Amino acid sequence: MHDHSALPPPPGHFWDGFYRERDQVWSGNPNALLVREVTSLKPGTALELGCGEGADAVWLALQGWQVTGIDISAVALERAAAHARDAGVEHLVTWVQADLAEWAAAEPGTDPGYDLVCAQFLHSPTELPRDTILHRAMASVVPRGRLLVVGHEDFPPWSRHPAPEPPLPTAVELAAALELEAHGWIVETAEPVPRTVEGPDGVQAVLNDNVLRARRGV
């Protein structure tokens, strides 16, 4: 017999449980670095990887983007759909429940036409092949379209995430791992941005967020 009690839950079960712990996990506001990096872009079609409760996807829709938001958690997507309805942009957002580890934006050789593919804090305490997911997503960006990845450089002391080993990549390291320049991409932003966050009991920490924005060549 095998003891399955020590096995981690499947990612979908983990994230559904995570969201069920509270009626609302995130603030409902878009990530500041998404706003900073996208406000100047002409709206088109956007794909958000790991959209959670939908704040970023809804903000994009409010700016005129036609958005596809993908997440593994059905609980999160129900909240995201409600957020879109409340904001009056439900006609501009398509929600897809999928495990990004197994999902592909399109079949090879097809052109889904995404002008923007973005991922804000695509991290997970469960196993997540982040670089593989981002490599796949790159293929779905149209010529002159953008890839935007915002991620932690480190986690706050109260995070559930284990200490990353190896350390999380900087924006420059991620650009190199994705071989952006070798594939004809132009890196427009690659930098750490510090912010102060507040956790349980008012504990504060200063964290760096890594921002990578790149434009696909012709």
C-alpha cells in the first residue's frame, strides 16, 4: 500500500482551496506595473496567463483590449467573471480554465493574433514549468506584439512559497533564458522595481519586482 497523505494536492485543487479561504484574495485593482507598461500601447488582443480573480484582465478590457484570461482555478474564474460583469466589460473578456503546464495558446503554425501576452506574478508553491509556459506563450505573439512578464525577485517573509532554489531570475536573466534577442525580439524594459508591501499584523517588507517587456520583431 502507498501512503498518499504526504503527496501535494493537484495544482487545481490547491488553487481552488487557496481561493476558497477568503471571499476575495486580491485587492481587485490592477497591478501597478501592468498599468505602467501597457497604458501607452494601442489596445488590441491580449492574453493573460494566470489571471486569478481577473483584476488585470478587467482593467485591460476597460482600456479597450479584447482579452483572454486563463487560470487553473474555477473558483477564481467565477470571481473574475463577476468582476467583468460588474465593470460592464464581460463582452470583452473570455475566461478559460486550463492548467498552463499542459496548455498551448495555439497549434503550431496558426496565428491567434495576440498583440499582448502578459503574466503578472506567475509563481506557484506547486510545481510550475514557468519558462516552458512563457516559451509557448511567446509563439502566440504577433509581429510587433508585446510580451510582458512581471514577477517576484524574492518572496515576503510571510509567503507560503518555499525559498526559491535556484533563486528567481532577474528580468535580464529571464530575457536570456527565453532567448528573446536571438529570436528577433527587442527588449524594451528589463529592470527591478522596489515596492513596500504589508503583510499580516502590519509587518512590512521591501521587495523587488522584476519587469520584462519585449516586442516581437517582424
